[in-house]
Amino acid sequence: MSETARQGAARAGGLGDEVEGYLLWQATIAVAQERAQAFVEPMEWLTTSQRADVEQRYVADSLHHARGDLERIAARCRSLRGEYERRYRELRLRCVGWAVAVSTCLASVAAALSLIR
């Protein structure tokens, strides 16, 4: 894959992530609004403006907590990615080391056998 194609794929992947994040956030807002409406529904004594104020505060509080949750999840994902990349590098180095060692041993055995004949 050419460098230009790789950069285009990275941009497209980033755009896909942004769209996915946007849609996730819009769904979170919709759920918060539904829960706020369900919360104030039994409060029949509230006036229309009080009901709207309580709903607005409920949604704001829900979104504040949701944002914190998402930030913690994103931080954990970044942490795990770094850890997995580090482990993969170590495993790859170990595998290459073993492959070189085995190849060297096989080459030594082949050289020794060719001297014996």
C-alpha cells in the first residue's frame, strides 16, 4: 500500500471514528432526555417552567456523568493499547531471537555434517 493510500485510509478511519463518536453522543443525549422526562412525569405539582428546568438540570447532570465515564473509558483504552503494543513488540523480538537462534543452530549442524562427509 502506498503512503498516500495509507494516509487516506487513516483519515477515513479517523472520520469514521468521529461519526461514530457523534452518533454515540447523540444517543446518550436522547437517553438522558427520555430519562429526565420519565423522572419528572410523576411530579404533577410542578409548573411547566419548573418541569422544564428540572428536566434540563437532569439532562445536564446525566451528560456530565456520561462525559466523565467516556473519558475514563477512552483513557483506559489508550492505556491498554500502549500495554498491548509493548507486549507485542517484546513477543516479536523474542520470536525473532528464537528464529535466529534455531537458524544458527541448524546452519551449524548442516556445516558440521558437510565436514563429516
